[in-house]
Amino acid sequence: MNIIWACLLLAGGLLVLWKSADLLVAGAIVLAQHLGVSPLVVGLTIVAMGTSAPEVAASIAAAARGAGDIAVGNVFGSNIANLALVGGLAALIRPISIQRQTMRREIPVMLLVALLLWPILHNKHLWRGEGIALLAVFTSLILLTVHLARREAAENKTNTEDAEKNEKMDSRLRGNDIKNENDINDNTSAKEHERRVLKGCVLFIVIGLAGLALGAEMTVRGAVVIGRRIGLSEAVIGLTFVAIGTSLPELATCVVASIKAQHDISIGNLVGSNIFNTLLVTGTAGTISSFEITSRLAAGSDYWIMIAVSAAFAVLAVLGKRVISRLAGSILLCTYIAYMIYLFFFSG
């Protein structure tokens, strides 16, 4: 592939990423409204799971080849990139507001599940039983999130029904309660419209997620070819284009969500993706095959950097009174740049 085609592939990949993220965010907003839940719930589940697909695919491929430690390293790198790179850029575009319940529930859960990996690193081995246990925790969290979402939807539905009853009562008192065939037809049309809207937003989400995967692949391939043509080493290419490549879906989604001021989708995607990476990716790798953890990972430096970045994200949110400000975004972004410098110059 010549450099002209590589540039076109890179540009096309970025365009596909942008439009796909736009479709995904739009579909997620409408789906949340249709289900009667907060966009945060959709961000924590559907969006986060979809944007974490590259990490999951990479872990399955690595574990199948007997290189499960690559999957574990990918978890550390992706989690750091999500909060420091993606979160930092999103906050620079528009400060990210965080709900009180997210500060009290989802962010602490993100930190706790990250700490679950420490015993595995300490033992320098990921056993199949540990992988299954991580997947069990992941399944439990998903079921809990779905339960809370259903309860939220039921409460919202009850409030809506109460409001409609009050409106009908007011109408009766005013003598305007006239029922005819038009009311029945209007109700039927409304239900049909809701079904069409639901199908449309699900289609948007599916196309958006598929487009993010395609766009990320196109972007990384084009960037790698360009990097090689201009003389960059494989190490530099791996630490930059390829490493960031698996975080491109989260990056595109969070940037678009920030531009649209959809903070719940943005923060839900960031926190949810890190939880999924830690539990689902590591759990999948361990379940497929038990494996030794290399001395590079067992040393724990990358792991503790991931913990430090996660804790710093939480502290910055607290100091900003549940807002990741542009200053906080700058700090996170500089942290990621410093991490890249550490990997290149000081990591063994």
C-alpha cells in the first residue's frame, strides 16, 4: 500500500469513526428516553460494552494463541487510555458533569474491581477458576445494573401515569372528557410510532458500533503504514497508533457525546468500559486458558499506574464538585503523555 492510499484510509477511518459515534450517541439518547431510564444506564451497559469490543476480541485472540499476558497488559493500557487520554480530551472539549449516584456507586465500583486484579498479579498466574470468578462478578454487576434500570423505569412510568391521571381529572372537572373513535386511533398510532422509534434507535446503535469497529481498523492500518513509510520504529508505532487504536471507539463516542453535552453517556462509557475491561477481558482470557504472568506485568508498575489514574480521576471529580473541568482534563492528558514517555524511555 502506497502512502497516498494510506492517507486516504486514515482519513476515511476517522470519518467513519466520527459518523458512527454520532449515530451511536443519537441512538443511545433515544433508547434511554424510550425505556424511561437515564442515558447513564445506556452508557454504562450498551455503549460501554460495544466500545469495549476491540479489547474483548484482542483478549480472546491472545488467549487462544497462548499469550494471555498480552490480554492483561491490554487491560492496563486501555484503562489508562480511557480515563487519561479519552477522558482528558472529552473534558477539554466540554467539562464533564457527573451525577451524584455515579460518584457514590459506579466510580467506587470501578476502583474496587481494579483492585481485584492485585492478588492475580501477586501470584504471577491467572488460573481458569479466577477467570470464571471475574466473569461471575461481571455478570452480577450487569444483572444489578439491569435491576436498578428497571426500577428506575418503573418509577418514571408511575410518575408519568400519575401525571396523566391528574390531567384527565382536570379535564373531567372542566367538562372536556369526550371519548370517541379518534382517541382510540390516536392511541394506536402512538404505540405504532413508539415501535418504529425503538427499531430505529436500535438500528442506529448497531450501525454505530459496527462503524466504530470498522473505522478504528481503517485508522490504525492507515496510520501504521504512514508510520513505517516515514521511518518510525515498530516500538513507536506499537506504543502510539496500535495502543491508541483499541481506545478509538471510546474516544470517538466520548468526544461526540461531549460536543452534544451528553455527559451521562460520556461518563458512563468511560467508567463502564473500564469495568468491562477489568472483569470481562481479563475473565475471558483466564477462562479460555490459565497462564503465567510475565515479570514485566507482575512487577506491577503498569497496574499501579492504572490504579493511580483511576484514583486521580475520582479525586479530580470530587475537587471539581462532580465536574471534570478543562483544567482536570489537561492534567489527565498530560498524565497520559507522561505515561507514554515512561513506556518508551524508561520501561524495560
